[in-house]
Amino acid sequence: MTDTRSNRPPIVAMGDRPIQDVSGVLGSRIFAWIGDIIVLAILGTLVWFALALLGIITFGATWLLIPIATVATALGYAAITIGGPRQATWGMRMAGLRVETVNGGRPDGLAAAVHALLFYVAAGTVGLWLLDILCGIVRSDRRLGHDILTGLVVVRA
């Protein structure tokens, strides 16, 4: 018989996690979101304009890509900026925030893109958005619902 207890990963106590500064994060996230919406509007306009011009050359074929490119621009922006060395979107940098994993590590691009996708899905429906925000209000670590699902934490930079 083999002992299965030795194959289990160790349980990490809450006290062993790194101390992450989450004071005032919820209010700052609103300003970061406004900054990111402005940046995404500019990027989206550039992508839309490029696809519109290519649509003239391709007899409208690239116009079908505009909805996909809009979503890809938002998710790519999050993946590149949050998954990058500064661990923050441009809006988050302006608000003095950055994203970490629960263990204090740097998130990868896929986790950042999924984090953004879950946020946009929640923001698109009032009920999910309120539930997402409520999670951050009642939790001491101020993690929103989409933060919990992806294992990320927004902290002071």
C-alpha cells in the first residue's frame, strides 16, 4: 500500500501569504477603469479605422472582423499590460495600482486576459456586476468576484 498523504501539496496558512496593501483599492479601481476606457476607445478607434480602410481594398471582407477585433483589442490590452513587467494597465498605473497573484507573484498573460473577460461579462449584466462589486465590499482583501475566480489581487503599487 502507498501512502497518499505524502503526495498532497502542503497547505499554506493565511499567515504565510505575503502582506498585500489593499487599502483604498476599490475607489482607485474606478479611476483606473475610466483611464482604461479612454485608452481602449483610442485603440479601438485605430483598429476600427484600419479595418475599415482594409475593407475598401478587400471589398468589405475585413469589415466582418470588426466585432472580433474589438474584443481582441480589449483582451490583448489586458494580457500585454497586466501580464507585462509592470503588472498594470495604463489606467492602473495612473491610479497607483498593480495586479499580483494571491501568492504575490506576477500574473501571466492568459490569467490577465481571462480576468478582463470576466470583468467585461460581469459589467455587461447589472446583476453580475453588482455581485462582483459586492464581493469586494464585504471581503477584507477587497477582491472582486472576477479577482477571486482568476486568483489575482489588485494592490497598491
